[in-house]
Amino acid sequence: MQKYVCTACGYIYDPQVGDPDGGIEPGTAFEAIPDDWVCPVCGVGKDMFELTD
């Protein structure tokens, strides 16, 4: 699974970790996260994330 970075603050969403505090279980692909999920650091939407290496 691929990681995505928040272009606003630099937070990296790692699917192996998920976002347990945000209700996203470990192992959840970024594409499978609900559209209303927001960055746990700065609060921007999914549309502000880009694929990272």
C-alpha cells in the first residue's frame, strides 16, 4: 500500500498504521478512507494529500 503526504503540513498517512484516533484501522488503503476524513494534524481534507515515495 502506498503512503500519502499532506501538502499543507507534511503529515504522512501510512496505511500500515492507519489513523486509529480518527477511526481509520491499520491496514486501510488511502483510497478506502471516507471522503469526510481530515488530516489529524492540520485538519485539511483528503483532496490536499498527494502520493509520496
